[in-house]
Amino acid sequence: MDAPLLVQVAVRRTPAAPPTGAERVRVQRAHARETLGLASDLAGGPAGPWPQEEDGGRPLPLEGWHWSISHDAHLTVGGLARVPVGVDTERIQERRLALAERVLSAEERVLLVHEEPALAFTRAWCAKEAVLKARGIGMAGLSRCRIRAVEPERLLLGLDGEEWRVEQARVDDSVVAVTTAGAKWCLEWSGVAVGPLHASP
Ligand SMILES: CC(C)(COP(=O)(O)OP(=O)(O)OC[C@H]1O[C@@H](n2cnc3c(N)ncnc32)[C@H](O)[C@@H]1OP(=O)(O)O)[C@@H](O)C(=O)NCCC(=O)NCCS
């Protein structure tokens, strides 16, 4: 029997940086690539540099390794695998109703009804971003990417006839989401400790 595919993901806290401007973005982007390097070291992957379609664009595989990063003022995340992978992080926060209605269908909102609203929306947003990144299509696929089932630590999503399992965890007040193609895969975390979604930070 084939061993399950391994997705290696590292998470680190973002270093203090100027609160606004290009330097803040530069710090986050560089830190995210170091975080990816940590995951790659553990996976036996390459050291980079990590190629992209254009600056800030879709990641391109390196030596057969697919990779994905996410960065904000709180966390940087880097993940890689032998098949397309997507990672995302989002701070848990309330969003405007209009945004929730744009991103989530009525059916999806019913599936998430037992979740506290800020966490429900953040989980959904983060999961969709991870799937759209794994597919390399970004926002263009948002309306086709739909939540099919909600489990305590994962969401199942559909996109263009494919099913995507998105594993989710919590670090401080942020959600981290990871997905990859196919059904049979396992996930190894490194960097800061990740915990269950519903634990108090
Ligand atoms: C790719 C995308 C998802 C960016 O996500 P983001 O949350 O803004 O930023 P993140 O830090 O999580 O990810 C950025 C990384 O995504 C990667 N990326 C960019 N385009 C990508 C694509 N088409 N496919 C996969 N990954 C992509 C890049 O590596 C980028 O890092 P870099 O700028 O340091 O090179 C993009 O589609 C986007 O613009 N999203 C806007 C946010 C939004 O409205 N999301 C709604 C989802 S519910």
C-alpha cells in the first residue's frame, strides 16, 4: 500500500515591522520565505530561491516540490508537498454582513451556523483561499469554491468537480488552513505550536 503523501508546513510569528508601507510588506514576504525554508529543510526539499510567475504571483514548482506561503502582521506560513498545495492564515475577526453574503452562499451559512460568527467566517475565508491557492487561480475561482461539510478541525470544499479537504488549526487569534490535491495525505507542523480551533488562545 502507498504511504500517504506528506505535507510539511511551518508557522512562525511575524517579526515586529513598521506598521505601514512597503518595508512592512517586504519584512513579511522575506519572513514567509524563511518559514517555507524551515518546512523545506524538514521535508528534505530545496533551499530556494522560490520561483514565481511574476513578483507576488503564482508559485512555480521547484525540483518537483510545490509550495505555498501566506503572511500577515501576525503569522507567516510556508508549506510544500510533491503535489499542489495551498496554505493561508487569517486573523479571527468579525466581517461586515455584506462581505459574508458575498463570500458565503445561504447553504454555506447554514453549514456554519453552529460556529461562533467570527470564527465561522474566518474558517470559511481561510479555507477558500487555501484551495484557490492550491489551484493557482486566486480570486477568479471564488464563486465556484463551495463548502460542502464542516468538521471540528477541517472543512470539505468543492471546486470544479474536485473535492478538497482543508485542515485547520489555531495559533493565537489566527486560523491557519492547509490543503493539497487528493484524499490520502497527512500533515506535519513545525515552528510555533498549533492548537485546536476552539481552544482559548
Ligand atoms: C493569492 C491570493 C489568495 C492572495 O491571498 P492574500 O490573503 O491576499 O495573501 P497571502 O499572504 O495569504 O498570500 C500571498 C501569497 O500568495 C501567493 N500567490 C499569489 N498569487 C497566487 C495564485 N494565483 N495562486 C497561488 N498562490 C498565489 C504568493 O506567493 C503570495 O506571496 P508573495 O506576495 O509574498 O509572493 C489572491 O487571490 C488575493 O488577491 N486574494 C485577495 C483576498 C480575498 O479577497 N480573498 C477572498 C477569499 S474568501
